[in-house]
Amino acid sequence: MKKKQDLRVLRSQKMIIEAFMKLVIQKGYNNVSIQDIAEEAMINRATFYAHFKDKEDLFDSIFDRSLSVLTSVLDVTQLVKNNKIQVKHIEHLLTKMYDVIFQNRDFFRIILSGSSQEIFRSKLAKIVYEKYIDIFNQLKITENEVEIPIGFVIEYMSAIYISTLHWWINNDDEMTSSQLATLVVKLIGNGHLTVMGIEIEK
């Protein structure tokens, strides 16, 4: 019996989330009401409140789900070898991330819209910092013999990543995940990383 109840819960949440995303894309976040969501999902308001406290709680749920999608493909293995960043591995990792994002692009269009974009970037930067801090410490990034703070590097790189991602998912372009990953790696690897004194292995 519990399994059937759980399936009903998951189905209701899925209907609510899909209705919300559709409405936000059509009308914008601020113009969507709980009643709108309930009507689109073909449920009553009580059912909505059984799953989410309010519209902000629903948005946070989508936000966290999008972050978990990204972090599930982050992998630190083979990223650095002999104190050199392995560009091919980064390119492969980015391609996997972009594939996941494209498959869930409705989520990410919402997450990367308006003021939520900065929140998303900040949270992503924190996750990257926690996962890659040991690797960045190994590289000891310097400029004119002055060590550059790791936090600065991660904030800088995450800003570039988010801005290119925002452009990609909001443009009807034929650029594939692999092509975007290659372009980003070339721009960052051959430009920003080498300027900061980071050695890369092509």
C-alpha cells in the first residue's frame, strides 16, 4: 500500500512541476499563481499544498533538483596529472554535463532566468569549490609570483560557465553539447588558465 501511495505522491509532484515550468515559460515567474498551477496540473489547491508550502518552495525544489542533476556528473578523477590539468578529461566531463542540461533544458531555462541565475551560480561555485579544492591547491595558481586565491579562480570560472550556458540553452542554435564543450575549453584553457600560469595537458 505504501508503494502505491509513494507513486501517487511522485506522480502528483511531477504534474505540479511540469505545470509550473510550462506556465513560467509562458507567463514569467511573477505572473504565475497557485491557482494557475492547480488548473494547469488539473488538481485542486489542497493537493498543491499537500506537496509544497508555496510557489517559492516549489521553485526551490526545482532549483535543488537542477543542481543535483549537475553534481551527479562531476568527477574529480583524472582531472590533474603531474600537476597539469587534463584538457581532454575536462572536455569529456563538460560534454556529459551539457548532455544532461539539454535533456532537462526546461528546468535550466527557469533556473537561469532573472535573479535566480546568480543564486544558481553561487551554489554551483560552492559545490565546485568543495569538490575540487584539493586539486586547485596542488596547482598553486600564481600571477607575478603572487598566489591567486582559489575562491577567486572558482568564482571567475563559474561566471564564465554560467554565462555561456545561459546563452546556449536560450538560443535555437545547432551547436551540440560536444561542440560547446570544445569551445569553452579552448576559450578557458588556452586563454584564462594559461594567463594565470596553470599548466594544461592537451
